[in-house]
Amino acid sequence: MSYFVVGYYALLIGLSCLAAYYKQRTPFMLLFSLTLASFIMGIIGGVSALWTVTLAAGALALAAGTSYAFREFLVIILPRETAKEIKTAPLTASFGMFVIFTYAIAGIFAPIIAPHGESQVIASAFAPPDETMLLGADQLGRDMFSRIIFGARNSVGLALIATLLAFFMGAIGGLFAATKGGWFDQLLGRIADVIMSVPSLIFALLILSIFGTNLAVIVVVVAVIYSPRVFRLSRAVAGNVVVMDYIEAAKLRGEGTWYLIRREILPNSTAPLIAEFGLEFCFVFLLIAGLSFLGLGIQPPTADWGSMVRENATLISFGDMTPLIPAAAIALLTVSVNFVVDWMLYRSSGLKE
Amino acid sequence: MGDILRLVARRLGLGVVTLFVVSILIFFAVELLPGDIAEAVLGQSATQETVAAMREQLGLDRPAPVRYVEWLSGAVQGDFGVSLVSGERVSAAIGPRFRNTLFLAAYAAVIAVPLAIILGIIVALLRNTVFDRVANVLTLTSISSPEFFLGYILILYLSVKTSMFPAIASLSHGMSFGDLLYRSFLPALTLVLVVTAHMMRMTRAAIINLLASPYIEMARLKGVPPWKVIVRHALPNAWAPIINVVALNLAYLITGVVLVEVVFVYPGVGQLLVDAVSKRDFPVVQACCLIFAATFILLNLAADVGSILTNPRLRHPK
Amino acid sequence: MTTTKQKKDILLNIKDLRIEGYSDEKWIEIVHGIDLTLHRGEVLGLIGESGAGKSTIGLAAMGFARDGCRISGGSIEFDGMELTTTPESDLRALRGSRIAYVAQSAAASFNPAHKIIDQHTEAPIQYRISKRLDAQEDAMQLYERLRLPNPTEIGFRYPHQVSGGQLQRAMTAMAMACRPDLIIFDEPTTALDVTTQIEVLAAIRDIVDQFNTAAIYITHDLAVVAQMADTIKVLLKGNEVEEASTVEMLENPKEDYTKSLWAVRSFQRPQKLRPGGDAVPVVSVQNIDAAYGDTKVLEDVSFDIYEGMTVAVVGESGSGKSTTARCITGLLPPTKGQILFKGEALPPSYKNRTKDQLRQAQMIYQMADTALNPKVKISEIIGRPARFYSGLHGAALKNRVDELLDLIELEPSKYYNRYPPELSGGQKQRIGIARALAAEPTFIICDEVTSALDQLVAEGILRLLDRLQKELNLAYMFITHDLATVRSIADEVVVMQRGKVVEQGPKEEMFQPPHHAYTDLLLSSVPEMDPNWLTTLLEERGVDNVGEAADV
């Protein structure tokens, strides 16, 4: 038995006892169930399994620490009102904000940050990592790390444009439908029903097979596919506001539709709409990544995470993690946005579940 | 009972109309091609004669509505025309692959549905505890990961590093059922991971929503034991939301299946569709789209009919 | 009565009860040390405004705290058993068998998936008090005692197949199923109309008397609690104000707060008469019919409102009083008949009316929360109509807003830049009034403006409306179901039932017999601050002739 194993169990059991002594039920349950799980894992997986647990715990602690520090940072630099709200954010949400912040920096300053050009061939195919190449080379000998950085600009940028377009179409349609009602509402509703009755990826594939894979087509198609979701939500949110007496009062005053939407409805719908924007971004981002992965999205040599997974997929069968890195980049951003949205939804619903 | 029958009939009618509209959409989308199919497929280098010959072969000289009616009546009988690339009948190519896809989806569903509902209920009962928070983070992570990410992780750890399962789901005719299950385990597991997370979250939300109703509080104040509160008071009212959750996620499986089939080189309709799209084999694309869309619409239809039929207020009219 | 009970043993003894609620990530105390003693067979009325902690205390008497609440201190002793330390499984054994609960909304508290009688027999079967068939037999007897129609059959229906008043009685029967020692009634009649309320009150009182059950009766309505309780405890924001026997409490309240509750309807103003000669009414509703889709909701409604006068439109929910207001404002164009404004016919839909026509008729709403946009500043809420109709700008606009705030007795500099959620209910209602006045109208529709407010605040609003009417010579249409409000402010009364006007005339005539039969029922069904009111009324009418049975 190595010192590591002894130290590992001693630390866990010691902490459990400490938690139990101070009657901290939740930490105790966590620590002790981890101890029990470690016994089983240690028996099955040996010391390496315990190392994995230690590393995972370390990574979690690091993430938690970063999130905490980032939240404090935001509280200090932001104006008072916003800071007060940020203070109540759970660590998951501030972790999400931190990741989004990092991605934004990477995307905006990509040419400065990336050590090599986007499609610059600098090594042999699948060269392993060395001092100049943090993550090694891809199937054509381009620097993986630089391409990941440029991918932040291309993949996220495209998804953002598509989301904005979808959001714009859906929200305007939804707000007008809720305010006007009648045949206009009916018509838009039926159109949304038809679009939503075809699975999104299938719809995208059908249209891309016809118009070919160019960026404008992708943006428009994806926006059309996801705008019904925004339409339904903004219509529902605005629908809840429209029945309020203050809307009736404004209507009876003789106000026009545009005034109603801008001054009375919109200020009361922002919270759910912002949360929906985040969710919508996740859907769009994943759909575009999926299309790229299928070779039908952003075309080479542009660096894009979805295509990078596909191009390097063969490495997986040699036990190499490289293709997982761009995939992980996609997952990390989506998770982060979801964390932030989850917090916003929790706040805006005010549910004390 | 009149009311409920009328509602179901109306919903079924709406489903048929939607299917019809979607078939029009799929057929006429191809008509939007700049030029026509023959030009698009043969490219600019083709001579006038070859283009004309292809037009002849596809009957493009007749008006689109006529061709639509022919296509639809063929599709209803399982005949989707001829592939432009291989020249083989589309139905012959799709048939066995559709069975494989259904098998994969059913495989995933059989594991995911009970698992997700049970976990969802447990998490709902443990709400606001550490377990709930951890489950929330895990399910969010799983939802946020693209299918190919999960797929490759599974390949890396369960196939390449430990060789427990095959990375490539090559199915052949006459395999035993056990072998089938074993070979397609990884693609099924990938789907299970994504769908379970979705379903768990939705089940949790539905149950929590239900547990907040006054009649549940009343049952607790009558001294009904907790398990009986769930089984007798919550469950009969929970069927509608649960059916909805299940159907929605089965429909979601359909989209997921395409990507997972490509990752694991699984011989299903999804892969066929992706191939056909890149080769611009329109009859195959149309057929695959129609099949996927029809399945999707039918599942949503089933969910709505299911929730109408289980609604106690509708079952026992005034 | 009370003295003999004192000697009997104590059933429930609560000492220094403290309850905390979870909000904004912290626990905040919402009940601050309440003591309560209840003897066997005694009925205690808990009374207080919303937020007083009545329901929370009622549930705590069962050892129960809602999600997001916890009992943080004190003791609850039920028949010698300390509920705060009893394990959950033993507490559960008490609930339904020895302590039962009757909820405010029976429609929401019955499970829609099961028949009423199956929910009724659930507790007796579970506690093995009786077998299924015996329990059903007993349920039917209870239904009969509670004077439910078709007692042998009604239990076999599903909850949504039975009316609200009947469901409330079925729920009382369910609470009685195990013959508990204590029943908690949590606002059981609040959601009901006055005519239905009586039958439920009578049924509850009878059954509690018959089985000599102790009860805690929670309500915000003093007149109701006066009929039901032996003792009354007044609560305010989680604190006890005072406790006394019902008679003593009514005749001789000690605390100022209690006195203010009693004194509310002191405001009364003299009745005005219609201006003579050939004066033209400001608003004249002439034979209108209206429908929502295919359902006809108004039939041949006519009445006139003259300058400077208040016409109260009364009726129960569903009588069509709010629909009439919607027809006048043009939100729901009538299918027949017309509305004249100062002798001129108004276009049926508000969309076709001129800015001036819209300006002349304004509306004040019941729920100030939904009537004011929470995201708009007070200055903009009041300023918008002034700018929209009169084109005021800059300093002139600001002066006008200040003037309006002065008019509704709110300090302009203090309220100018605030948002509605920062105000109290009464202040919001005042802002609603100011918004209506900003348009310089001649006619205002007041839709249940006082019914969501606590009584003292409501009184203030009525006085304000009266003063404004005198100063600005306004005509009011006052929609209400509260006859006390009618008595204090109306000049003329219109009584509506099921979309028709059953009777109308000057207030003093309307409150004097002889009435139309429905007016009579409505008037006599309003609980009065007299402990013997219900008893007397039941003697007059006979027990079988109340509520739905007394339909006219």
C-alpha cells in the first residue's frame, strides 16, 4: 500500500468525521459517500482509479475557486445594481460566465492569441505536441491550438448571427401576434406549427441538399428552423402581459400597437426573453456543430470545431484524445450558457421549488 | 364520452393535415432548385442531350403538381422512385436500414424511458438536496454535449482503451439477437445518455409542478403516507405530462440518431440521408425526410392523444 | 357557554409559536410568538388581513409547515402530545383522524382523478376505523346532514362535476369522516358568492355543534367569524392583537387596530337625486345584449348615469356587471342596443372612437397590481395620458403631474420617480385614480376598486373618490358585490343577475322593502356583525331555503 492510498483514505475519513462532529449534514453525506465509493473503486480500479478521483476533485476545486474569484471580480467592477444580483449567483452560473468571458476574448482577439495562422501548415500530419504546438498538429499538419482559437471566432460567431436572426424574427412575430391577435396570430401560429413538425436536423439537411452548403444558406435555414421556438415563447410571455389591466388601460387610451409593444409589453418580458436567447443559442450552436460534423456546415479550410472533430476522428482509434478537444470546446460553451440560463430562469420564475 | 372522441378525432385530423402539408413542403422544396434536378445533378459540364435524357427519364416535362400526386401516392405504397446515383429502387435501400434505425431507437428507448422516469421522480422527491443539485449539473452537462462528443468519449474509454465493446457497429444479416445488442451497445448508450438527461429534467419539472397542487397538500393533511401520495394522488394526474415527456424525447431520438449513426458507422437511415445529401441524390433525401418527419409527427400525435385520454376531467364529462 | 367549557380539558395549547419563511435566500420570521388555547368543542376564530399568518398558524396546529416554511420555536401541545418533537410518522397518524383540515378552494383541493366518496373514505379505511362499505354509508349520512342534494348519489361523482358550494360541504364532510377532535377551517367560504356562502356556513356550524368538535376558523371576514366562533383572536403581521369571547369582542374591542376593523363602514354620504328637467344623462345604456362567442352574457340591459352621481351596479360573480363595463368602454361591442354619451351614440368598438370620446370615459381597476405597469415610473404612468390627450410637455407636464399627485394626497416629490412595486396597495390604487383623472374625464368606471384592499385603506379610497366627485363633478359607475360599499357611496343602485337587470332605483328605496325576490336574497345573505344573525336568518328562511335551494 502506497502512502498515497493511506493518505487518501485518511484525509477523506478525517474530513467526514470533522463534518459529522460539527453537525454539517450535507458535507458529511457527500464526503462519506465519496469514501464508500472510493473503497469500491479502489478494489476494482486500483490506485489509478483513486488518482482519477483525486484529479477530478482537484479539477472541481479549481473550477469552483476560479468561479468564486470571478464572481467577486464581477461584483467589484460592475455597477451596484447589477453587482447585487451577481452576488446571489451560484458558483455554476459564475463558472458559466467565466467560460463565456474567456471564449469571447479568444474569439475577438484570435489573430493575436493564436501562435500560428488559421490554415498555416507547420508540421507533418498528426504531429504530437511540442514546445511550439501546445496540442499537436491536425491531419494536414496545422497547429491544433491555433485552429481551436480561430474556431471560437468562426463557430461561435456563425451561431451567434443565426441566433440573432432567429430571435429577431421570432420575437417580433410573437409580440405582434400576441398584441394583434386574430387572423394574424392564427397565420403565424400555423406556420410555426408546420416548421416545428419537422425535426430540425432533417429540415436543415433537406434545405442544404438543395441550396448547397454556403454560409448565408446555413444562417438563414437555421434561423428559420429555430424562430418558431422564439415565436411561441415571446407570444406566450407577451400573452401573459397583454391580459393585464394596464394594457387594457393603454388600449382604451387609444395607444397604437407599436407603443404597446415597446413601452408596455417589452419592459415586462425581458427576463424570459434573455433566458430564451441563451437557450436558443445552445440549440443553434449544437445544430450548426452537428452539420459541420457531418461535413455539411462550415467548409474547410476555415477552422471550425464541428469539422475539426470529423477531420481528426480517425485518431480516436489510436487512443488519442485530439478529436475530443474541439468537441469538448463545444460542450463546454453550451454547458456554460446553460448554467447561466438555468440561474436566470430560476430567478425570473421566482420559484422556491 | 362524446367530447373526448371529438377531441381525439380533431387531433387526428390535424395530424393528417400536418403530414400532408409537410409532404408538400418536402416535395416542392426540391422544385426551388435553380434550374431543375437534372441540371443540378449533372452539373454544368453536362451536354444538352444528357440533361434532356435525364429530364425524360424523371418525367420533368410534366407539371409539378401532377408529379407530386404521383410521388405521394407512390410513397403511401412504399415506392419512393429510383435513386439518381445508384439507379436502385429507393425503397430497397431504405427498407433494411429503416429496420436498423428503429431497432437502435427502440433499444435506446427501452433503457432510457424507465430509467429517466424513475430517476426523475426520485430527483423530484429529493428536490433542493445536494443530490438534486448534482443531478442538475450532470443532466445539464449531458444535454449540452453534442452527440458526437459523448460518442467519441465512449469509443475512447469503452472500446479503444478497454476493448469492452466494438467501436464500429457493423451489423450483418443472420446475427443472433444478443450479438445485435452487443454490437450496437455504444450507439444505444450514447442516445440513452442524451435522452435520459432530457427526460429526467422534464419529469422532475412535471412532478414538482404537480406536487405543488392543493390536492396533494390535502392528501398529506389527511395523513396519507408519502408513497401513497405519489401512487394514488400524484400519478393518476401525472400521466399526461409524463406521456408528453416520453413522446417528445422519442421524437428527439430521431434527430440524435442521425449523428450517432455517422459516429458509429451504423447502417441506418440517418447515414443514408447524410450520404444522399452530400451526393445530392434527391429521391433518397425526400424519402428519408418524409420518413423521419412522419415518425416525428406521429409521436407528437400519440402524445397529444395520450394526454387527452388520460385527463380525468375529460374522461368523466359533466 | 364559555364558562362551562373552560372547565373541560384543554385540547390544543400553543405557546410562543414562531414560524419562519424562506425568501431571498434567508429565513425570515413570519409568526412572532403566538399563544393559543383551545378547549374541547370550542370554536376559535382567527381573524386578520392577508399576510397576518393565519393559515400558517392553522397548519402549525397540525404540526405541518408548508414547503418554504418551518416551525422555529415554541411548543404545540395537542391533547398532551408535543407536536414539535413528535416524529413525522406519528404526526401523520394524527392528521385526518384526530385533526382534519378544510381548505379554501375545494375545487382545487379535491383530486380530479378520483370520485369524491373515494377520497372521503380514504382516511377511515387507512386508519382501519371502518370498512369500505360502512365508510361509504357513513359518508352518505354526513352528506345528508350537510344538506347536500342527492346524498346517496353525489359522492359517486368526480369533483369537477359538482358545484363549488357543494364541494365545500363535501370537503367538510370529508374532514368529519374520522370524527376528529379538531378541524381547521381555512377560509372555507372566501371563494364563494354570498348566497352560496350562507348554506356552507350553516352546514359547517350545524355539524360542528352536532359532533361537539373543536375548530379553528380562519377568515378575514369579521361578520362571518362572528357567526361561527365562541372566541375570536385578532392577528396582525404575525403578532396577536387581542383575544376575547365573540360577544365581548364585538361589543367592546380594546385595541385601536381592532376598533378600526369594526368601525370601517362609518363613512356614509347623503344620497343625491337626479338633476331635474330635461338634463341629459352622461352615459345612457340602452337595451344592450352582449355575448362571448355563442354564450349570451347580457340581455336587454338599460340604465342611465347622470352628471355628478354614483350608480352602483351590484350582483354576484357571473351576473354580467363587468361585462356591462366592457360594453361601455367598447372592449366588447354589444350585439344589440346602443350606448349614448351625453346624448350622442358611441361607436360600439373602442377602436372606432375618437380620442376625445376615449378621454371622457376612464376606468379604475380592482387589482392595482395588474392595473399599473410595474416597469414604468409613476411620473410616466400619470404623465402619459396628460401628454397623449392634452399634448403637455416639459414643465407644464411636470406641473400637471404634481397637481394630480396633490389631488390624490400623495407627496409629489416623494413619488415622482418611484415604480409601482415600491408602493402599498392603497397608494397603487390612488395612482390608478390619478391616471384616470389625468385624462380629465367626465365619467369613471370603478370596477371593484376597494375589494382587494384592507378595510381601513378601502375607506380612505372611498372618501377620496367622494371628494373628487364633488370637486370635479364626476359621474361614477361603481361595480361591486359588497353591499356595505353600496350603502356608503351610491346614489342609485342597479341589481343584476344572470345578465339581466332585475331591479334598479335610488339607493334608499332599494334598501327598503319591498324588494324584488333576488334583491331580497342578496341583501339578506350579506353577513352582519351580529353573532345571532345567521341563527335568526335561518329561522326566518328555514334551513332548506338557503343558498342554491333558494334560487329565484
